[in-house]
Amino acid sequence: MKKQQSIVFLWIGLIIALIFLGNIFGVISFEQKSKPELFSVVDTLSWIEIISGIIYSSPWSMDQTLWIFQQAKNSLSIQTYEFTEKRFKTLLKELLENNIDIKLVMEDKKYQQFKNTFKEIQNLFSWYDNFEIKNDKQMKTTYVHSKFALIDSGFLIQTANLTHSSFFTNREYFFYSQHTGVYQSLATIFDKDWKGESIRYSDIHPNLLVCPINCRSVLEHLIESAKSSILIQNQYIEDPRLLWLLGEKISTLWTEKIHVQLPDTDKNKALQQQWWKTIVKLIKKPYIHAKMMLIDDQILYLWSINFSANSMDNNREIWILLTDKMIIKKFKYIFN
């Protein structure tokens, strides 16, 4: 009898231990099963939401972005890779002096960093009681490369850093909305990144993707499932798996249905020679810093990622999926 009781207690203890480990490491998580994977464009369209909002592009997007930030009456939370633009520094000072609470998550060890702008921002605003700044140390990511802001109950997701070139010389995209569900999800993501807590699948709105959690598999499946067309604007494409998948699509779709716009750099010239000028267009001005993809004229992706392994597998990156026909029409107009 005692032996049987010992075995029962042993099994109970093992189950409790597994649940405990699952909650910590994500080994067992019933929440993660609640959201379907994105395996095709058709499947995706059946369960993501149509998110209304404003999409606009740069160059010459400074005034509109400043106006959106100026709508903050209580709080402003920002995740960005770089922050050097003087007019945004001036605006943050004005908001702080108007008792707006501001939190900033910013990369402090950028790739080929020539100047520690994190320290500059920290020194500039640290004496305000209502200003807080953190790097991504607690997030355990290679870079915080995401670019979004929470402005009271609205949000702005963009491809742009807060730099002068982003607003005046680059091709960038910005999407502003007050969609409650997406806002709440972004607020949860920001809060967990701030505290260094793990983000679970259940925290992520169906129209959002978060690297390195659920972005690579989604991107690969959607490229594979494209049936009629792919439009891409990106800074570069260097991930071997994505290069192979896009190469496969070039061989199966009509070449006029795949168009890739990249900045005119030596790295991208090699890709143009590999995929032909009818597919890859190199653009001198404006500089293509945008990170956009349109699949089958139905799903538009606005994101912070470059097509690299580090972006998808190690960085904090944020995407939003947009299906609003007017937004897609505007993107295609700019693309064309």
C-alpha cells in the first residue's frame, strides 16, 4: 500500500514539475495552442481582422509623425533602434514638461556603432521624473530593432527609425490606428519587454507578428503559399532560406508577377544579376529603407525586419498584417 502511494505521489510531483517548467520555459503552454499557425494566404484571410487606419510614407513625413506624437495627453511609449532627430528630441522635452509619462526602449549597442546615442538620450532626459529609458538587456535579444509607439490609446508602427534620413531621404512607411485589440497587444508586448518577461503566443494579436517568436515560420509559409504575385520593398535580402524560397517562386510564377525593390548597393547588384532586372529594381533615390511585402494583392506586411537570419531569429521585430483594400491600393500606387 505504501509503495502504491509513493508511486502516486511521484507521478503527481512529476506532473506539477512539468507544468512549472512549462510556465517558465514555454515547454508546455496550452495558450500557445489557441492560435492557428499561418500556413496559407487563404487560411490567414479567414481569421485576421481588417484593421482601419492611416498609412503614409516618407520622404517628407516629419510633420505628420510629429502631429501623431503630439496627440499624447497622458503617456507615450516608444521602441526604436535609433533616435537622433532633433525635432523629436524637442517634442519629447515639451511633452515631459506637460507631465506626459514617457518610456523609451532603445538599442544601446547598434551594429557598427560610431556614437552611443542611447547615452545621449539618457543624459538629455534623465532628470525628468516622468521619463524612463531602457535598453534590451532584459529582453535577451541581439538588437531591439522594432519601431513602434503607443500614444495614449493609439499606436504607430513604422519601418523608420527616429532619424533625419528616415523622414527626409528614405522610403519609409508609417501606419497609425486606434484599433483596441492591436493596441492592447502592443501594450502587453511593450510592458513585458520592459520587465524582461517572456511573450507568449496568447499575447500577440492575430494581425501582429513578433520576432523571434513567430515570424520566420509565418514568412516562409506565406512566400511558399503565394499563388499570383509578390511585391517586396526591403533594404536587402540575405537570408539563405528566404533567397531559396523566392528563387523557387520565380521559377513557378510568371516573372512579371514578382517585383523586388532594393536600394542601389553593391550587395543588391549581385542579387539583381542572379534574378534579372525584370524582377529586381535597384533604386538610387529615395533610399529604400522600407520593409514591406504584398502577397497576392491581399495581405500587406509592414514590419521592421530586414530579410536576414539575425532579424528573424534574434532581434525584437514587430510586424502588422493589413488587408484593407484602400491601404493596399495606396501602397501599390507608391510601389509602382
